[in-house]
Amino acid sequence: DKRQRLFDLLELTSRFYNELLMNQPVGEKAKEYLRERGVSEETMKSFYIGYAPKQWDALQSFLRARSFSPSEMQAAGVVGEGRTGKLYDRFRGRIIFPVNDLQGRVVAFGGRIVPWCETGEEGKYINSPETELYEKRRVVYNLERAKSSLRGSNCIVVEGYMDVIMMDQVGVKNVVASSGTAFTEEQVERIGRFTKEL
């Protein structure tokens, strides 16, 4: 099943980036950077935060070895295609935040450039492109985790991944993010299934 293959690919990608951050030498500096920003290791594990090294094909090599094709990687939004037709890892030199659907399945990623890879040419944050599994206007970051806290309560809407993560870390569980994009009617409708107060 094509859709299930994409879900599997995105789940594996999430695990790959998390493993690099939590347990591999290449992620040490990124882990230290997150610690300096106040993120505990428990929170890094809980939100499955990861690290994408500044390499053009680290993820591709990993996924190819697990029998995923370049076209599947493109369909999942984790690789892009250059002008010459050569593929490249979309996320490089970035802290990675998996974005889940309401069922808790990974559908996309957000990536924040780390200071030592910053050139000023790239965006501070980049997100996955729209795919068969990910429609930006419909997905609300952290809603799958927050939904049980929203019943009988209100919902706090913040801008970005780190805002959600830091609030969750201090015990505020009824928090979601618009991920820095326009807050859409579809997102409001999704939240409205669980609470009527924002």
C-alpha cells in the first residue's frame, strides 16, 4: 500500500534523526545546544526531537539501505531535486521536529537551522512540502498529544515547535502550535472537535 509505505518511511526518518541526536557523536553539539536552550533529555525523547547532519545524502543512504526508492523519498517530502536532477536531503544542519497527524503518525517535519551551520542565506525554519499525507492548513502541531487535555479545558495556541515543547516541559499540556503559518479555518475546526475555547 503506497500510503502505508510513506508512513513507514516517515516513521523511520523520525527514528533516524532522533537516534543521531540522542546517541551518536554527530548529534552531540546539537544536543548540547538544546540543553542550553533549556530542553531536557526526557523532553527530547518525548517529542522525538532529532538532528539532521549537514550532509547531502545521509538520510537517502539510510533509507536506500532499507529498500525505499528515491521516488518514495520525494513523495514523502524528505528529499528534494536540484536543477541537475540530483537528489538532496531536504533537512541539513537542523534540529528536527516531527509533525504528527491526529492518529500520532509522522506526516511531516520542521527543521531549525543550528547556529554553527547558519550562513544567513537559508531560512531559520523550513518545513516539509505538502504531500499526499501532509496538508499544512489541516495539521495542528501537538494536537495528537494535547487532545486528551483539551476536553473540559481550553486550548493555548502558540507560534512554533519550541514554544509548545517548553510549555509542555513545565506541565502545560493543553498547548498546540500553528507552526508559524497562517492559522486556518481547518485548523480551528480540528481543535474545535476537542474544545470550543482558544
